[in-house]
Amino acid sequence: MTEDVPGEDGRDEDYRGEATIETGELSVTVAVRLSAHFEPIEGRYRWAGRAAPDDTLTARLRAGLREATVRIGGSPARARLGEPDPWGGVRLTGTGRPPWHATPAG
């Protein structure tokens, strides 16, 4: 299930659904909840949220993994991974176009 909330520019500011987190040879599909907002002074988006618990991803984090690509519907975005929370979920943060925003045509 995907839930999108449109922003002022017609793009969705929130995403809830599946995402693939890729780090080199590791590719894990998990449920995520993400939100984005546009920073007008910086001229770019900032987005963040959480990935559902996943044992493989948690093990890689504990081994030092911090950078990944989050892919939603074929649209990738670089992300920083935070420490697992007490329930095993992983914090995701990124700047630039959120992964649920389609790449502009042209």
C-alpha cells in the first residue's frame, strides 16, 4: 500500500510503501515511511524517514555501513543510514530529489 500526500508543487511530500535499499552487492526491499520538504533558501529537498526492521540491513549497519541508494519505482536517491532504533528500524536521510519523485522528463 502506498500513501502519497501532494505538496504545493503537485509532488508528493510523504511516501509510505516499499523501497529497495542498495549498498554494493546488498539489495534489501523493506517497508518505509518517508517525508520530504523543499528548503527554498538552499534550493533543494531534504527528506527523511524510517525503514522497517530487517536483520540483514541491521547487521550491515553494525558492521559500519552508512551510505546507500534508496530506490522506489525505479527512481534512485542517495541516502545516509542511521543507527537502528530499539525496534530494529533504520533512519534514512537524504538531500536532493526524493526517491519517490520521478526523474523529470527531457
